[in-house]
Amino acid sequence: MPARKPPDAGTDAFFADLDPESRTTALALRDLVRRAAPNLRETLKMGVPHWVGNGWVCYIAIYTRHVNLGFYHGAEIRDTAGLLEGTGKGMRHVKVAKGAAIPRRALATLVQKAAALDGRSAVPH
């Protein structure tokens, strides 16, 4: 298994500044992404945590009632669990209600598929 790359210091501050309910859900998603794609680098971009390989792969965004795990090339991911939402040409996201159970296996599969798509890209961002 590849070693996890250290996160930017800003991502720790991002999670620390969240309200407790948001923090619990967001940290669970962070852990899921880290385990599913340890080769990606965690960084703070546009004020939210992102995971980057050759390009931007996924991110976490906080909303009033849910936390999104977003995928930059989500439209290319075959989502057999039916979790991805969105209608644009590229991006998709999964809404996780704060405090709700996280579909770990299905989300880990999406993260792994997103990381595999990133592996095909040769242009760093």
C-alpha cells in the first residue's frame, strides 16, 4: 500500500473550525478518502479540502444539513450504488446527511474509481 502523503496544515484547521455535527461527518469522510486513495495528496483549495493526484479528484464541502463528497470527474464514474447526484458535464457529488450512517463501502468504491480515472491524466493541477 502506498504511503499517505501529508496534508496541508490548512486542512486540519478547516476541520477544527467546523461545528461538532459537521466535523464528525466531515472527518469520517476524510478518513474514508484517505483509506480508499492513500496516494492522493490532501490540500486546501478554494477554502475546502481537496484530494489531488495528477489533477483534482475529490473534495469535501459543508452545507447546512449535509456534507458533500464531490468528484471532479464524477460523470465518468460508473455508480452501481446510485449515490452520485448532479447533472453537469463532469462533476458529481454524494450528499451525506450530518449524523447519518455513511455508506462506506460504496463511497470507498467511488473514491477508488475517481483515483483510477485520475491515474489516466497526465496534466497536473
